[in-house]
Amino acid sequence: MLTLYTNDNNPAALKILIAANFGKADVNVQILQVNDKSLEEPKILPYLEIATNRCIFIPNTAARYLYPSVRMEHDCEHWIAWESTILSPLITQIGANTKSDTIKMSVNACLKYLNENIKENMPLVDNVVQVCDIIIWSTLYPLYKDSNLAAEYLCEFPELTNWLKSFGDKKEFQKALATMKINAGTAAYIALANGAKCTSNVAVNLSNLNITQSPQHAVEAITTDEIKAAREAWFSGAERIPQPKDEVYPVLPKPGEKNILITSSLPYVNNVPHLGNIIGCVLSADVFARFSRLCNYNTLYICGTDEYGTATETKALEEGLTPQQICDKYFEVHNSIYRWFNIGFDYFGRTTTPEQTKTVQEMFLSLNNNGFMQIQAIDQLLCEHCNRYLADRFVEGGCPHPGCKYEDARGDQCDGCGKLVNAVELINPKCKVCSKTPVIRSSQQYFLDLPKLEPLLLHWMEKSAPGWSHNANVIARSWMKEGLKPRCITRDLKWGIPVPVEAFKDKVFYVWFDAPIGYMSMTERYTKEWEKWWRPAPDTEVSFYQFMAKDNVPFHAVMFPAMLLGANKNYITVSHLMATEYLNYEDGKFSKSRGIGVFGNDAQDTGIPSDVWRFYLLYIRPESQDSSFSWVDLATKCNSELLNNFGNFVNRALMFTEKFFNSTVPVMKLTEEDFIFLATCTREIKGYISSLEKVKLRDGIRSMLSISRHGNQYIQSTQPWVLVKGTDEQKERAATIIGVCCNMTYLLATLLYPYMPEASRTIKEQLNVTKLPVIVPSNPVISNLLQSGHKIGKPAPLFTKIEQDRLEELKHKFAGKQTINSSNTEVLDVHHLEKAIEKQGNKVRTLKSSGADKSVWQPEVAILLSLKKQLETVKTTQKVSKANSDNHTNRISNITTEIGDVKKLEQEIQNQVMNSLNSIKENTYNSLKEYFISL
Ligand SMILES: *[C@@H]1O[C@H](CO)[C@@H](O)[C@H](O)[C@H]1NC(C)=O
Ligand SMILES: *[C@@H]1O[C@H](CO)[C@@H](O)[C@H](O)[C@H]1NC(C)=O
Ligand SMILES: *[C@@H]1O[C@H](CO)[C@@H](O)[C@H](O)[C@H]1NC(C)=O
Ligand SMILES: *[C@@H]1O[C@H](CO)[C@@H](O)[C@H](O)[C@H]1NC(C)=O
């Protein structure tokens, strides 16, 4: 039983209770006084006791703990952070300072921000209640429920008010309110402040509070020290930045330098990788490798296809080819997909090479000599007709589980009852190739003696695991906790590496044993000096990063290290095991057979550049929990973050340089204002570097986008396009601002490089520079990298908008083959769908009233529901496109304001822009805007 301890009337307790109702957890409520002696340290309320002496003291964390099951959109993280750093500290002050105008204005700004986001339908009003909704709703409840406060604060915000009402009507909210009465109004905020012991000492610095921007930093003002550091860095930092290293072949580790070996888990050769596979290993590793190269580290990134095993044999039989031909064919598929995604392997190899055979056999012999192998007999099915032992997927038969009469159970699992099957227990087993009945044969196999290796492994894990991702740690520990058993490493198959022992010469190594050794043999294909990486000299330190999805953790955290340690040849072992969670496709799973989801080869056909794919996949990288690919979200993020934010800043900086300064970086005289801007960006750069060092690639991308966002604000607030037409002094000021923006663009090209290498190269060309500055993690500074007088190249927009029509088309194309017949060919507009729903609804009613059996009308109901779901989707996307066109209208009114006094141009601009509104692309729009500004 969970217990919630709270003081009376505290809205923070409300959010925990609501979350408990959604999470179906029973929570017992204990009301305490804030100064009660029995309070657990740190004596703040509310807190949730989850077991004896185990309490969660942060209400938002407790809410997440109770309601973890719902997929959390990343924006949800933003809203939770925003609630705890901005909304909650501010609104709490209403309790004490009802009359303060500054507080009122700030709270008002918060509510306005919320209202706008709710209006745009992202992400607060979704059909699914997320934990961020609960958290924000509970904090606003006392305001909403008190008629005086509501009249004062909420009357301007109808959308927000509606949202508060509609959520409040849900039963989980009602039930919580019944359990815990909240007296609305200031009393509740006083209770909140008292519980957190923060009434007066958490005064928020209102002048520095930026309601709508990066919550982590919003309350911390830039300090004078930071400004001083920015000033010093600007003038002298460039000298401290080393020259980038020339590309060399082969890359080898060096004593006294940072050496980074990177692998991503080897894709199985005949599976075409989907987006989830790509972000899970090769792409994540690529971003890290590029970052590591930017830091001047000696970096080697190795990957390749895993080619042996039964699956390849099966595929070869299906396609009438030899296993080697199958491997050759699919190797090319993988290679071209990764090349298209710009995955910069130093070497992309394969496991069917002589080097692999040699290394695997040597590894086996070392382990055998060191006493870590044993021989055991196992029962297997032998098809005498085909003269082969049958792997699980080559045999079918009756399910051996009592009560299940399913006749086509597979060798590993029964599709009838879903239970696992041991192939030798199948009733009337049949060889899937010749349909004859196989016989049971006992055969001898080698087993890796994991129990004997366990002490070595445990000792090693103590040292290594702290550098691993959290999920890798959890999975590895649970394996070790269960205790290890000997594991079979050989098989009576043909497609594999032969066991180098006379009595076993007809057997091959099981694919899990040979695959990870591929990392070593592929390095050997890359360079004869491969052992410098794999058995580094005592004076040379190599950090070993391995990237994979979580299902691959056991092999990399337990089995492969056990082999390396058991071989006892001073092999390097993984120091940073980086595992991702799973990526879903539009809330479902990717499925090749059902045609659901985007696979590597499809991505190229969409017309969306690989850089944009990379950007979006990294933006939603399933880092600490599963995440979902969504077309609507892809378009939104591309259009808002890449075009309107990042691309817009770069384009403005360079266009101004071209138009006002004859494409020449002007002379700059920086003022305090500029150094504050630089200091603000320096903070983000530090965030970027520390995120990438920890392989938190999602956070890194957000820090980068914050820099361009700060840049846009800087341009917006300083208005260089106005200054440039003013006095000499103002012109000089404009020159400085634009020069700083050019500098910042150069820096952004660098930070962008790991994520979007093509776009980074394009910016380089537009800046007319050949190299990117080296990142120095220990000393991240913004320096004057482009000297005044430098000629830039030709600016052009970096990104194009993803249009709504195209989005619909793509979404439909990859939705699977199972969509209902009729709609496949028709245009899915609202009108058609509504007609179809009406028709189908009638059909269902008729069937039901005719007393037909459930089996008759059930499928028709399914069709009806599916139609309704489609209608909803179409309506949502239309709402989004409407919101987008509203955006255009806003932007037009912005231009109008910007040109302000140039009255006679106003009408002309309006006309021009209005005319092209329907077909307008963001880019033409930007150029147009720049053009008119420069007139
Ligand atoms: C602009 O640059 C071009 C070539 O770089 C040069 O020929 C020209 O004189 C410059 N114009 C002005 C106004 O400085
Ligand atoms: C920034 O401006 C300074 C001032 O001229 C210049 O020396 C420096 O190279 C610029 N850096 C970048 C990245 O533009
Ligand atoms: C690019 O920069 C170089 C060196 O500063 C300069 O000589 C050249 O003219 C520039 N190119 C363009 C297109 O301005
Ligand atoms: C789908 O189409 C096929 C043939 O065109 C038809 O036989 C089947 O009944 C249709 N299914 C549904 C659910 O409409």
C-alpha cells in the first residue's frame, strides 16, 4: 500500500492522486501538519511513501512514478520542467502577494503561453491524458476553481479554461477531488508554499524570467563572470583553439591522446533495417563519432553485416540462391541505405571473411585452452532425407502443450497457444523442406562455461558498468543476478564457421558466438595494425563505445566480455555500452510483412533529405523510454525548428551580410549587449558538449536549437536592418551585430555537423570557409573565428517546408496493407469519410437488429471504428494545416511592423505576400522579406 503524506489543501498532493487514479494505484492519504514531528526528512510535504523508509519527495516525480505507462512525448518533458521551474514558483506567490502587479503580469504571461499552446493543439490537448497534463492542471486548479481569481486571470483565455473544465470532468480527476478536498484560491497556494517551505525565500527574479524559453535556464540570470569570460574568449579564444587534424589512413590510437573506438551492433544481413534500427545503432554511433572527430580525438568507427546463421539459410532456400549469394545481395542493400543516411563508418565490413574465420577459431582455441569450454550432449532433430539437423525454424509439428491442439507449431513457439516449444517435443514433427519425419539424435556440442567465467565478469562489471547507459546497467545486472548457465556455442549446421577440432569438423559456431568477433575481424580488414586498437599498449588509453538497441545488451554486456576476458590476451572491453529503447511507428510496431512503417530503402523515396530524417530521428531518439515516429510531428519539427528557427537565423545573418555589407564580414565593436548574447550562447554550448560527451544526443540537439533561437531574438531586438539606415554610429552598431551573427553561424555549422552533415557543409559553403573549428570540451568558448573583411559565399535557404499534401500521402503510403479496401483508392477527405461512416453505421445497425451472430457483425464494427479513427486523423491534420496558415498570417503582420515607417511599401508587400500565400514556401517568403527590408 502506498501512502501519500500531505498538509491540508495542497494542490501538489492532488496531482499525485490523479496520477494514481490513471495508473490504477491505491494510495492512502494521511493529512499532517507542516511542522509535525513525525515528518520524514527533509520535512516537506507532500511526499509519497512507496515502501518502508522509501519516499519520493518531489511531487512531479511521484506523479510520474505512479503513471509511467503512457508513452511520454518529449514535449511532455518540456511541460513538466516548465511547470516546476516557471509556473509553480510564480503561481505560488499569488498566495502571498495577491496585489503585486509584477506577479500578476508574469502569471498572466504564463497563462497566455499555455493558452496559445492549447489552441495549437500541441501537445497539451491530446486524447491521451499525459502526466504533464495532470501536473499543470493540478497547479492551476485553485486558480480556476476560485471565482475571483478565475475572473481576474482566466477570462482572456477561453481555450485554457475549456481545457481545465474538460479534464476536470474526467472521472480520474473527480475521484481525486473527492478524496482530497481543495479549498480553491489563495489558501491552496499558501498551503503549497508552506508544504514546500518556500513562501518567501524562493523569490523569482522576475526581470530575468523568460516565460516561453528553455525552462532549465530561465530563472538563472547570466552572471557578470560569464560575461567577463565571454569577453576574454572573444578576443583571445581563437589562439587557444587547435587546428583540426588532417584526415589520415589508417586512424590509430596514440599514447597521451584521446582514442575512441566505436562500434554499432551488426545488423543481421537479410533484415532490411527500419527507422528504429537506424536510430538504435548506426545513426547514434555516427553522431557520436562525428562529434568525437570534431574534438580532434583519434576516432575509429567500425560496423558491418552479420551474415552466418539459420535465417540466412532459410532466406536462401526461399529465394533459390546460395547463402553467400543472399549475403552479397543484402550486404549491398545495407551498404546503400547507410550511405544514403550519411553514416560515416571508417569501415563497413562483413562476417564472411577469412579474417573472421581465423579470429573466431583463435578465440575458441584460447577459451578452450584456458579451460572455459565444456562438451555436453543435446537432443536435436535430424532429417535423414535432407541429411541435416533441423534448426527450430526448419521444423513444424503438433503443439506438445496439453489442451492445445494446434497442428502447425513451430520449432521454438506455438502460434496457437503462444507458449514456447522445445523442438524435440513436437508431436509428429515434419521437416519444412521435404515434409518427411525427422528422427531424434543426441549430439555433442561445445558450451561456453559461463559459471566459471562469472567471478571474472563480476569483477570487470564493477569497474565498467558505471560508464554504461542506465538500461544497459539494469539489463546486465538482472542477468548476473539470475546466475549464468553454460551456453551452447556450436550447431550441426552448414552455414557458419567450422569448429577447429577434428571430432567436430562437421559443426559450425553458433551465430551469437561469431557475430561480436566481427568487430575485431572488421578492424583487421581496415588495418593490419588492428591490434593497436584491440590490445592497446600499456601507455595508450582507448575508450570503447558500443551502440545498440536494448535487446542486444546481454550479448555485449555479458557474453562477449566473458569471451574477451576468458581469452586472457589483454583485449579491450566495452567502457561505454550505450543502449537505446525502442522506436515505435505511429504508436504501433514496425512490420515489414504488413508493410507498416518506413524502412531504410523507403526513406530515400520520400523526397525528404537524409539530413532531415537524421534530425528528426535524433530529436526523438528513444533515450530513456520508448518513443514514436509520427509524420505530423516530423513535419511540425522540420517546419518549426529547422525552417523557422535554425534556418531562419542562418539565412538572416548571411543575407544581411550580403545585402548591407557587400558580402564582407564587417568590422565589429562589441558592447555589453553583445557579450551578454555570447555568454548566453556559451551556456548552451557547454550544455551541448556535456550532453554529447554523455551520449545524450537528444539534449544536444535541443541546446543547439536554443542557440539559434537566442540568435533570432538578438536580431529581433537589435533590428540591424533599421540601424543600417541610420546615423554612422547606428551603422557601426549594425555592422557589429551582423558580424557577431556571422560568427555564430560558423559556430552553429560546427555544432550541426554531427547531426546534419550535409546542411553543415552547405553553411560552410555559404560562409566560404573550408574547415570547421575544433571543439575543445575543456574550454568551450565563442571566439572570433571569421576575421573582419572575410568574403562570404552565396546565401540560400537551408531547408524546405514539408507540405501538408505530401505528408498525407506519405502517411497513407506507409500505414500498412491492412487499411480497409474502399478507402485505399479514394481521396480521404472529410466528406467521403463521413459518408462512409454513415453507410457503415447503417450496415452495422441492420446486422445487429437482424439478430445475426456476433461473428458476423463484429468485423463490420471494426471497419466502422477504423473509419472513425481515420476521420479523426484527417481532421487533426487539417487543424494543423490551418494553424500553419494562421502562422503565415501572423508573420505577414510581423513584416508589416518591421518596415514600420516605410508606409508606401506596406501595401505592396501585403499584396505580394498575399498573392503568393497559397503556394508560398518558407524560403521564398524569407527572401521576399529580406528583399523588402533592404529596399
Ligand atoms: C563589393 O565587392 C566587390 C568584389 O568583392 C568589389 O569589386 C566592390 O568594389 C565592392 N563594392 C563596394 C561598394 O565595396
Ligand atoms: C567574429 O567577429 C570577429 C570580429 O572581427 C572576427 O574576428 C571573428 O572572426 C568572428 N568570428 C566568427 C565566427 O564569425
Ligand atoms: C572566399 O574566401 C577567400 C579567402 O578569404 C576569398 O579569396 C574568396 O574571394 C572568397 N570567395 C568568394 C566567393 O567570395
Ligand atoms: C476487399 O476487397 C476484396 C476484393 O476486392 C473483397 O473480396 C473483400 O470483401 C473486401 N474486404 C472488405 C473488408 O471490404
